[in-house]
Amino acid sequence: MSKSSSLYVDGDSFFHRMDGAVKLVLLLVWTAVTFLFLDLRIFVVLLVAGISMLLVARIPIKRMKFLFWMLTLFTLMNSIFILLITPRFGSTLTGSNTPLIPLGYDTINVETLFYVLTLSLKYLTLCPITLLFIFTTHPSRFAASLNKLGVPYKMAYAVSIAFRYIPDLSQEFRHILNAMQMRGLGISRGDGNLKQRMRNLSLVVVPLLQSSLQHIESVSDAMDLRGFGTKPKRTWYMGTRAMRSDKIVVLLCVLLLTVGIVLKLQVVQGFWYPL
Amino acid sequence: MNTGIQGSGSSGECKGGFLMKPSIWKWSTRTVVTIGIGAALYGATSWIGIPIAPDTQLRPAIALLAIFGALFGPVVGFIAGFIGHVINDFIQSGTVWWGWALGSGITAAFMGLIYLSKDFNPKDGVIKKKHLISFIIYGVVGIFVSLAFSGLFDIYAMGEPNNKIVIQVISAGLVNLAVFLILGVPAVWAYAKRNRNNANLTVER
Amino acid sequence: MQPVISFRDFSFRYKSQSSATLKNINLDIVRGEKIWIAGPSGSGKSTLAHCINGLIPFSYGGEITGELYVNGKDSSSQDIFERSKSVGTILQNPDAQFVGQTVGEDVAFQMENEATPQAEMKTAVFSALDLVGMLDYEGQGPHDLSGGQKQSVSLAGVLSTKADILLFDEPLANLDPASGVKAMRLIEEIHQAGGKTVIIIEHRVEDVLQEPIDRIVVMNEGEIAAIGTPDDLLAGGTLASFGLRQPIYLDAMAYAGLSLQGLSNLRTPEGILGTLDKGKLEVWMDSVESPQEQRDGDVLLELRDVTYAYDAGRDVVRQVSLSIGAGETIALLGGNGAGKSTLSGIITGLFKPRIGEVRLWGESINNWSIRRRGTEIGYVMQNPNHMITQHMIWDEVGLGLTARGFSPTEREERSDEVLKICGLYPYRNWPVSALSFGQKKRLSIASILALSPKLMILDEPTAGQDYRHYTEFMDFIAELSNQGMAFLFITHDMHLALEYADRAVVMAEGGVIAADTVANVLSNSEVTSKARLRETSLARFARAWGLSSPSRFVQAFIDYEQKGKTSHE
């Protein structure tokens, strides 16, 4: 794992320059629109659009590979899970039943297989836009963006603190685990049976908590000493100004959402099944 | 060798903020930092777990939520849980599971209800049996309410099959319950015990 | 002239404590003064600092009597935010102080809170960063910076606010010697350039004194015990009388029978004015006998050409070979980022070397798990709170024994034994929270000692402890060493190495650049500067006064002190 908790990759693409708040709006609208549907055609369109946006941002594929595989692995497992537990679920959506693979206790039908494909694509649709957001948005711009979107600055700053201290706490956690393991109190397979390992894990919670409370004390002292929270508003060093292109993107987002809602209400209500 | 208690001013155990429980709606700097550090802690520990079944792990993160809820109240717990989950998803899973992130917040908020009982004050070592019982009840209810929420969210937003979600919710609920009972509850108890007044200690030769 | 800070019969008692932490403080500090507040732990110096910057009573409640004026204003009428405009504080822990996610953002933090327009902030940040020499790092995150660089950023953050009183609360605590020197230099430059009032609280005496100080305020048991110029207090031995460590070259002069009378400017070894009896020093140097102690014990641990990289292509530890004999005490020295922690991770099994071998009693242990290595090698973390998990002392010691499968009777025997060794037996039924920091530190040692390892790795064993606690703790370690335990100290504390280690191994940029007697290593300026350490003040003293051999002078000092210690026993 890298030393910083952010995955931000420096660059100068259209999306790097885009206002963080606008990108967040884009992510949320995209997610909302995806939630509306269960239609393969729409997901294909969104997925292609999302991937082209990723290409525009020119993020090194090597960096994104891990997250992409994580999600693929998840959807794969999820699909298998669905096929095994509810092999004929698709029928409840289509009303038809075309048996395909016998399982013994039941039979997977074509409808469910197609449903699983649609669902997997739905999950994957969310991936490019999320990657776009996290790889092109500096986490400190992120807090400023939240504030801009109307989130109270104290809450926005809590997010910034979380990003700031994840690496510190992770490292401390590893250290503590390691020292415990040397005393024979580890949590990996060689350290005893499940019960013992659970007990050992519970031991780690104490020092970890202790040290987080210590962090809370010293960080809030430091912030108090520098005047945090005394004014109703605060400015952001890393804040960005919305440019004309940003306003256009917001308009496009509104358009996307409207089209989504109209489509949902008028054209494609439920599960799309062509067969 | 000197005897125990050292009165160093920087020991940090004698802070004004620690003596009285602040209201859950007052956002002091400490509240902001607590939320941030709580979320960071959730993110920092989410990568580890003891696998007990395929795709299911015992993660200390839930226990930490319980502790943060109990020590700082439902509002801090909710926000820390939610932010921690979202950030962790950003870093580790390639997409944000909004339903489950809200679920983490809800769990912590329920566990934080114990903070509202007037005479519960683990920072000064005050914790009684009845607190522990209500803490467990809040926790159990919280875990299942939040999972029911996350499950319904997946059914409505993602269109997941009901039966599969039911199985998922029950198994995840049991795992979280185990972590809560095995790691979370004892940790809060131990924390309170540590802060109990250490009067009447005798040196035994 | 009106003082910028004025305490009048000032006392303070923390809400939760029964007696006052500060008693009857009367102190005037004038504009442009540079003050060092010294004193042992618990003497009230941090509390005094909190009163100056407003954390008392803002965050730490309690009862105040008497008056405190800051810039002529009664402090009780100001809130912490108003105070922060006149007093800028640099805290001990640079990681806590550095709240921003990038350098620029952190410097701007206070201006952000004051809702300063962005353009104005940018200008102020750049000029403040320029002042501390960190302009090139504006976009970096805290994880790319060393402790010293973080400190500089904190300083820039305070400078950008135009506060005219700068308060440093143990600024050197986490810095290696070279960064410490740099930090003090930087503070002095700022002091000179801006006419700021500077107040420093610090344990590391020699590091503070290398730059001019107007007055030293010595605190003891909540009161001001002495105030004076460095020469006043050094010549009179005042620091030593309050349990503080005075510069060791002054000790050496005393050992050699030299009087400080007629000398001035004592704060640095090079700067002393007056005439020194060189001959007397030479005679003393030759008269001290080395205790011919030879330990030809078996080789306990050996590293052979060990190389390790976190990411392929970037080796953080390069071809390191070293050996530790049974019962030997070795100091692994080096600046932050030299690869010391990684090396200790390789020994404990956390990291597997890419090339090379780790051998224990002549057998390769490359394939041993962390757990198995733990039976022979103990690892003690810097912060005991990171190790202690149990509520009761006795349980903490017994924990590892249970995990290692010892029978209850054996567990009891061993626990009692190590608690006795560590001086904690009388408290065995106490809760851990009743222990002081130093006692907790001993407890963490006890819990490892119970597992009877042959080698103990101590990570920065004395960090953050004052001289009395430091000496107490290290004498205890020395006793364990006399009983046959081998130690590896991972540290950048040179006094520690000088006084308690048999040999020093110095790392820089991932490689071992020296392995020799401590005296030889620490009087070799080439090695020390490469490793971000500093030549000991003894060697600098010897060189400045033209003594025949700096390293022999250092060795004489070590041997003399050693003799003193053994004759006490």
C-alpha cells in the first residue's frame, strides 16, 4: 500500500482541471441514474461513456487495475451467489421460464442468467465514474468541494482529517500487530485456533483506541490554537473556482438526470429482456 | 522508585472536556477531530480481518464503531461510520456501496444511544451492568436495523433478488454481531475500567 | 519597556487535581527576548506554555489565581482565537500539528479559519515557506516529509499569521540530531530577522544551547527555581542541581579538575572564552584506564549482505552485514529515514530480505515466522501505550506466557521474577493506568523479559523522558545487560549510545557506513554528518582546544563515567 491514503494521480486532463464539487455532482448523478434502471442497453451506453471519460483523463491503467479487479471479482462472486440461491429469480421479472443449467435442487434459467449479466453490468457502470473521481481529485480539494456543495465546513473538514490520518493510523496499527505477534499474540493462521486469534485481535483494540484518543487530543489542541471553528465561514487554500466548462458540466448533469427520469417514467420501466 | 501517580500536566487525562459529557449537537473542534479520526480508524483497520467463511471476515472496524459511538454519542458515531466507510470504499473497492455506508453509520448511531443515558460515563470509569445490557440491546438492534436498511437499499436501488439479500443480511448480521460482542462490548468495558479512580492502592512488598 | 508576557503571582490548579501545578509564578518577558524554559517532567513547564497560548483555560479547565498579561492585555479577557493572533505555538508532535493534507494547505490553515481570501493566502504562504526554506515542497503531503521538514512547515504556518510571540513546545523531541541543529538555527534566524519574542521548552540541553539564549527559566515542582543567562546557570551548576543534564564537556572539565572560573560563553564547546589548562586535560585523558572488558561470546545474531526493497528497484536496506554477540549492547544509529526501522523489521521477521541471510546462533532464520523469532528476540516499541493491552499489571506480564503455552505455576513464577527485576513487584496488583510513563515503559520491558529472549530490540528507548527518568531507565537496562541480555538500541540519541552501548553501528541511506566503538564513531565528523547525526560535543571540544586525540578524549569520558558507575554498585 502506498504511504498516502489518496489515490490521486497528478495530471492535466479536462477532468483534473474540473472543479471538485462538479465532479462530485457528476458522480452522484451518475450513481442515481444507474440506480433507476435495470436495463442492459442503458448500462452499455453508460459504461462506454464512462470508459471514454477515463481514457480522456489519461490515468495510468496500472494504477486502476487493482480496483477494477476488486470490483470484477465482487460482481463475479455476487453473480454466482445469486445463481446458486435464486436460480429462477429472472422469471419473477419476465414471467417466462427457459430452463438451462440443472443444479440438482433447481435449474438455472436463461432469464436469471441474463438478469445476472444485467446486474453485473450495473455494478460495473459505477466503476469508471468512481475511478475518475478518486484518481483525478486531490483529497484536499475534496473537502473544499463538499463545503461548496453546502456541507457545513466543520463536517467537510472532518473528511479532510480522515484522509490525513488514515496512513498514520494504518501504520500504527501494523506496528502494534507486529509487536503483538512477536509476543506470540498474533492473528494470522500460525498463531493458534480461531478462538485464540479472535482474542488476540481483541487485545489490539485497546492500544489502538488509546492512541486514537491521544491523536484526538493533540490534533484538536493544534487546531484550536490556530483558530479553527471560530468564524461562521472559512476559505479554502485548495478551493477551486468554477470555470465556464464546469457550469456546462453541471448543466449536462441536470440534463442526464432529467433524461434518466423521463426515460424511467415513459420508456423503460423495468427489467429489459430481449429474448 | 517513586510511587505511582504522576501529576504531569501534559498527561492529558485531566482535561476539561473529559469531565462533562458535551451535548451531542455541539460541534466543537474536538467533535470535528473525533469524527475525522474515527473515520480514519475505520479506514485504517478495514483491511484486516480473520476470514471465517468465504467472503466473510471478522473485522475489528465494527467494534471500533461501537466504541466511538459509546464514547462520543450517536451523531459522531453515525458520521464517522459513514465517512469511514465511504473513504474505505473509495480506496479499496472501486465503487461506493452507499447503502452499506449508510448502514455503517446507522449501526454506530444505535450503539451510540448508550451515550445518552445520563449516568453512563466511561471516561470517568462509570459503567454499570444495566449500561452494558442496554448497550448490547442497542447494538443488536442497530446491527439488524442497519442491515435491513442496506438490504432494502440493494433490493430497490440495485434490483438484487430478495431471497439472496435475506441470506446476505442474516449472515453479515451474525458476523457483525459476533464482532460487536467479542471485540466491541469488552473494549468499552475495559476502557471504562481503566479510567476508574485508582484510589486506595497499596504497595505490597 | 512594557513586557509582552507578564505573570503576576500566578497559580493554576487543574480541575481534576487537588494541588496546584503552577505556584506563584512571577515572570516578565520583554519584546524580542529569547527564553528557554527548562525543568524536569512534571515541573509545570508544559502547563506554563498552555497558559501562555490559551489552551488553559480554553481546553484544560481549572482554577487560576493571580494575573497574566499578554501584550499588555489581561489574559482572562481574551479567548484562544484572539490569543493565537499574538502567540503562535509550535507543538511537540509534528504529525498532530500538521493537519493539512499538503504543505501549502497546512501553512494556510489559520488564514483559512480567518476566512482570508485565497489570493492573499497564496502570497502569504509562499513568502512564509520561503523564509523557512520549504518553498519547493508546497504541494507535498506530510508523508513525503521528514520530521524536521514538518517542523519547518509548522513554523511557516505560525509565521504567516504575524504573531509576534513564538512558543515552541519541545520542538526537537522527534528530530534526529542534524535536523535538531537545523531547527534551532532556523529559530534563531527568525528571531533575529523579525524581532520576535521566542520561548522554547525543551529537554535537549546541548541542542538548545548551540544558539544564543537570553535567559533560561528553570522550573521545578511548579515554581520558578532559577532565572539567569546561560553562563550564570552553567557556571553555577544550577541545571545539574535540578536534575537537568548540563553539556557533557563541562562534566569532562570537572572530571579533569578544571574550574569554570574565569571562563565565559560556556554554552558551546567551541565558543568558550578564557584560558583552559590544556595540559590538565591531556593528563586526565591519559590517566583514565579502559576497563579491559572483553566479551568473546558466541555470535548471537548475524546479518549477511541483507538487502530489502518495499517496491522493486528501490532498495531501502542495502547489503547490510552486522553481528551481535551474546550479551552485547549495540546502538544502531542513524537519522530519520536511514533504514533503521526497516532493518529491525528484517530482524523481527516483518520483512523478508530480497538478498542475504539473517542468522541466529549460526543458523539461518530467513524462513522463521515472526512468532517463532519472538522466542529468541524481543521487540519493545517506543511508546509503551502501544504495547500494553491489559487492565492489571500482573495480567500484562502473564499474557505472553499464556500465549506461549506455559503452565500456570510456571507463569506465576516467571511473572513474579521479572516484576521483581523490573522493580514493579510491589505494584503487581495495580491497574496499569496508575503507573507513570517510565513505569509503563518498564512494564513493557517486563512483559517481553518474561518470554526470556536472548536479544532485545529497543526502539528509541529514551525518547521523551527527562534526564532523571532517562538515567533511571537506562541504568536498569544496563543492569539487565550485565546479567547477559543482548540489546540493540535503535536510536538517534547520541548520549544514549555514548553512555550505554558497547559498539555503534551507523546507518545512512540504507547501508552501514560505520561499525566501531562508540567513541570512534561519534568523534568522526565524516560519519556523523553523513548519518545526520552530530559529532559529540566532547569531540568538538577536544578539537576546538587542540587536544591530541578527540576520540581518545571521548573514550576517556566514557571509561571515567563507567568506572564511576561500577564503583557505586
